[in-house]
Amino acid sequence: MRQKTSAPLFATCVVLVLAFRAFAGEAHSVLLKAKQAADARGYAFFASRDEIVARAKKEGKLRISVNMEVATLKAASKAFAQKYPFIDLYAQEITGVDMVQRSVLEIKSGQAKDWDVIYASRDLYSEFLPYLWKVDLLGMAEHGVLQIPPPMIDPKNRNIGAFYTRLVGHAYNNGLLSRAQVPKTWEDYLKPEFKGRKFAADITTRSIASLVPAWGFEKTLDFARKLAAQQPIWVRGVSRTLTAMMAGEVPLMIGTMFHTVKRAQAKDRAGVLQQVLLEPVPVYLHSEQAIPATSQNPHAALLWLEWMASAESQKIADEHEPLGSSHYFRGGAVEQQLRGKKLSWVSWDNHANLEPWMAKVFEAYGFPKAER
């Protein structure tokens, strides 16, 4: 005996179907308008992630040259390959100004056609821009085509992402200084008791220059001049200085990379190496990545950029850097570390200004030479 469908139930089903069609139509219309807006700006835009995946499958390869720690890149590559087994991934680490400059020269000369993702370093940011694929990462992120938090993407250029955050702390040897003796503010470094080789300062100046967003340019330069008058131990490179600190040769260092100290602490058997955060905490973008216009596998590259923003990728960065995730990753170690703190945030608006600021701070220091 056939069971009859009640009229109210049938009516409800009809309403739901019509509502779904209306919603789907509206979503399609929104994506269409986003694509049209991207086209008007000269950017490529994909309205379907399925289309990106399908094209990536046809490409089947991916070659990346990025600024990531070796252990992080190795773990990230393995995890990405497990998620996308149809993509043959080759990854290379790029570090240091020399490698960045070589990368720019290769791109300009047309010798970098093998790379699908490159490190768009802030050091030479503007020089990379003309050679990048104009794909609207920001638009696709805002409309959910790619699962990337929009703040990770440059709002002006729209085709570059920065997937990690660096924060600046202060390291000390607790066998030489008690916690009570460590500066509580940045200005405490200017006190008489810290004059005369009582702390180390890096001549690369990134940590001090990153105070400009919170303090302004003139206050930062004035602080730099007064800091130099304290006659610190001038050094170049945090890692080597931390080794000297663990050996009891240096009691305190201003402006250390928080993740670098964390990594050194894992090797500190005596447990003497400690660090603190002083407000405003300097914070800046790191691991900038983009797709060059000559990419042979651009859709596989889009999947990599999306994956870099994923929870799995961010957790790998926190584990292997360590604490290398983006502060835009809610629940990540960096975001938790910075909660409730006043920041000096070098945002995308000032991203390319950091290097010129560093040069001015170095000048305010009096052009010192590293002793170590």
C-alpha cells in the first residue's frame, strides 16, 4: 500500500528547495561580482575551489623556494604531500640577504622559471612585484574559495601572503641576573646600572626599528641614540649571542627573536637562559610567499598557499620553529602569547618600510661594528 505524503510536509520540502536555489543563486552572483572586480584590477580569480584542485591534479608538480626553518619545511612538505598525494613536491629553503638578491636577479633574467612559489622578502619587496602572478588571493580568501584568513594577505597587492609572525623579546642568564634585575620596560635599558657593556645589542636593528609603529619615528631614533650611549656589547646574530649567554659570557640581550630563544632553551641543559616580553611588543610579518608569473604549476601553488594558512601547518610552525605561527591563527601559540599585550605591529602598510627604518636606527647607533 502506497504511503501518502502529507500536504504540509510536501509544502515544506518545496520551500526548502526554493530557498536553497535562491541561496545558491545569490552566492553565485556574489562570486561573479568578485570575479568581475578582480578582472577589472587585472587579477585572476577562481570562483570554485574544485576547479583549482582539478587543475592542480593535471599539473601534478610543485616547486617551492621559501623562507622557513629546515625542520619546519621538512615537516610541512611531508604533511602537504599526504594531503595532496597527486602533487610531486620539491621544496628548497632560502635564507639570508645574499640568497634573496640572487633570487631577484634570477627572476629578472628569466632563469627562475622552475619555481612555483617564491619568497617575496620585505628586503626587496618592490622588486618582486612586477614578476608575480596577479592572482586575487585576497578576494578568494574573503569569499571562502581559499581558506586563508584575509589579514595574512597583502591588502594592497592582493597576491602575496605572509603566514608566520615574528615577535621580539629579551633574553637573560638567570645565573647572572635575577628576574627582579631584568628591565621591566624598554626605557629601563637607559638606566645607569645598565651602562658599560652590561647587555648585548644586535647591530641589525630590526627589533628596535619595529618599535616605530607604536612609538613613532623620532622617539624610536632618540631611544636608539640613548641606547648606543649605554655602550652595549655590539653583536651580529641572535643565535651565537645566546650561546655566549648560556656560557655565562653575556648577562642580557635586548631585542631577541622570541622563537630563536625558545629553540636555544631546548638545548640549554643548565636552564639558565630565560626571556621576557616588554610592551609594546614588536611584531612583524614573516615567511612572505607568492606565485611568480612564470610558474608552470600555479594551481598547485594556490593549494600550497592555502595549506600554509591551515591549522595543521600553523601547528607545525609552532612545534618546529618553535612558536612560529601567525598571530592571525586563533588558538596558535603566538596568538596566545600576545593576548592582552600592547603591540608595535609592523602591518602590511609598513611592511616595506622596515628595512629603511632599520638603516636609520643603525645610523642613530653611530654605525657600530659587531664585537662578536
